[in-house]
Amino acid sequence: MPKQASSSSSEEMSGLTKAAILLISLGPERSSKIFQHLKEDEIEQLTLEIANTRSVSPQLKTDVLNEFYEVCLAQQYIAEGGIGYARDLLEKALGEEKAKDVISRLTASLQVRPFEFIRKADPGQLLNFIQDEHPQTIALILSYLPSHQSSLIVSALPLEKQADVAKRIAKMDRTSPDVIKEVERVLERKLSSLVNQDYTIVGGVDAIVEILNNVDRGTERHIMENLEIEEPELADEIRRKMFVFEDILALDDRTIQRVLRDVQNDELAIALKGSNEDVQAAIFNNLSKRLAAMIKEDMDFMGPVRMKDVEEAQQKIVNVIRKLEDTGEIVIARGGGDELIV
């Protein structure tokens, strides 16, 4: 049975009910645009809630719209300068008690990403800002930045710091909110505060792989050579993930043809057995029709193949690519401005 929402105050309502009232208040045209950004289960829940809402008083609409506006305002202030900055501005706009209520309501449901402010900074300025910090501090900050931004900073660090920072990012797992807050405090509160009290997963091998995939080849080689001496197992794990088989799609036809000259046909057939259609097409388009037909036939007749065998075959081809890149026979476009990395 449809329910009447006019008798309740917005403070007593669930988030779902408030969201339904907000969409009702905005009207069908605006609400339909919001639905485009929601997941299917969220749309179903909201649709059911809206359908079960019989009437909404003008005062309740106003309360919900005001609350929505205040939360949006708080989010904007947080993105610009962190929780402290947001609190100061909200106190001036809404008063101390109201500001505290908005911030607590927001942080209860929203995890604010640490170092949000610094993510908007120019990498060159950011480098000047953090290059004299301890390598662990630099690693923590870079772990929260987009990989393209982190790669520029890693490339510009002093050589003696590059491998150390890379190693610390790769080994980083979970960082206490207290540690992050202390780093933010030392950085003169220019960064956003961590409001979620759960330990935050950050860094790790995947993070440093993304960064190294974007730095110039010289920086990557220097870091990897140092890691191979200090942490050979870690270096091996990073190297395995740096260029995966599917990245062949990023190579041009001439490069693929050069790579295929050093690959055994039986290894290629096994590698392609477990790859997607796009990768298969990229390979077959760079083989003669006769050879492509022969390898397709081999794939059809070999039957089921163990995933381990597929991965080993794909890794052998990746190793060929890395070897050709190291010797300068092929060029893979990376970060590093106009420089060609070979």
C-alpha cells in the first residue's frame, strides 16, 4: 500500500526514502538523467520506493532538497581542500552546529579519498613539494595518485630515491588512518583527511606496475636493476606483470610482425588458445593467410589446454617482446614526453 511521507521529518527517514523524495522533487526529466548513472539494483530499489510514496508535503521536499544541497556543498569543499577546509566554510555558511551535522552525515556514508587536493596539483609543483620527504612518505602519497601523475614524479626523483620509493610502493599493503593523518598534517593540511576508520588498502605490486608502465624506459630500467639486486623475487613479480600478453593490442603491425618472427608456431597456437578474439585477430592479421590457417587448425585439433600451459606460452611471447625492446629492435610507446623508449 502506498505510504504517505508528509508526516515524517527528514532526520527520521532512511537514505533510500530521502533519495526517492529528492527524485520526486526534481521531476521526471532530471530524475531520468540521474537514473542513467545508477546501478540496476539501485534503480529497482528507488523505483519501488517512489511507487510506494503516495504524497510528500512541500515542507518535506524543501528539507530534503536543502539537505542534499548541503551535502553537495560539503563534498565540493572537501575536494577543494579537505575536511578541515570544508568544515571552516560550512561553519561560516551554516553555523557551527549545522556544519558539524552535515560533515558527520557525509563522512558516515562517504569515504573521502586521501590526498584529494594533491591529485589536482601539477606534477612539477608536486615534485618540489614532496621530493625532500622520506621515501616512505613519498611512496604513500604516490600510491593515492593516478598512475600517470605518479610516473612523472617517479621519473623526476633523484636516482638514489627511485628504486627505494618503487620498492616501498610495491611492499605497501595496509596503512593506518593515523599514519595518513600524520602525513597530511605534516604537509600543512593542504591534503584531504582520511575519514574512514577502517585500514585502507593502498600500494602493492599492481600499483608500482602501473607507475612503471608509464615512466620512461631509462627510469624503469634503473629501478628494476636496483630491485633485482635488493629484492630479486619482488623484481621478478613486477616484471611478469609489467607487459601482459593482451598488451600486444597496443603494438603496431610492423612491431607484431617482428615479434612473430621469433615465436615458435606451436607456442603461438597454445598462447592464442586462451586469448580473446581481439588479440587473436591482431596476430592473425599479421601472419600470411596460409600460416594463419595452419595455426587456427592446430588450435582446433589440440583440444582442451591447461591454463598453466597457456600462461607459460603467453609469457614466452612477452619475454620475446621485452628482449626485442631492450635491444632496440622494436619501440613501445610509453610516458616520458617526446622521448621514444626502446
